[in-house]
Amino acid sequence: MVEKRLAQLGDVSFERIEIAPFQVEKFGTIFGLIPNEMGEEDDEDDLSISLMPGDYMAFSEPWDSGDYDT
């Protein structure tokens, strides 16, 4: 099914994308990719990024792995 849908798009290429943390407040709700400290101390090396609202998906180092936590 994936191959069929991609064929419908025509000529496509898969490239790397880059993102950065951000947040926007609308209607009293914060949306964005928001940094969270994971460690007990203030250690910038121990960081994850959560997709908000909902905190249902989080990313952590190594940032280029493509892995995420749900």
C-alpha cells in the first residue's frame, strides 16, 4: 500500500529534515517541540524534546537516530 501511495505522488525524493525547539500558545494551549530536562540536576547533556500538547512523543540524543519514545 505504501508503494502504491508513493507512486501516486510521482517523482519524490527522501531527504533529511532539520527541526528546532519552538512553542506557540493558542487558545490557552501550548503547541510545539519543547525541551524537557530528564536528569535530576541542571545538565544540558541530559535533554529530551516533547511534542506538545499531549506529551505523547519525545525525542532524545542521538538526535539523528530517527528514534523516538511514546
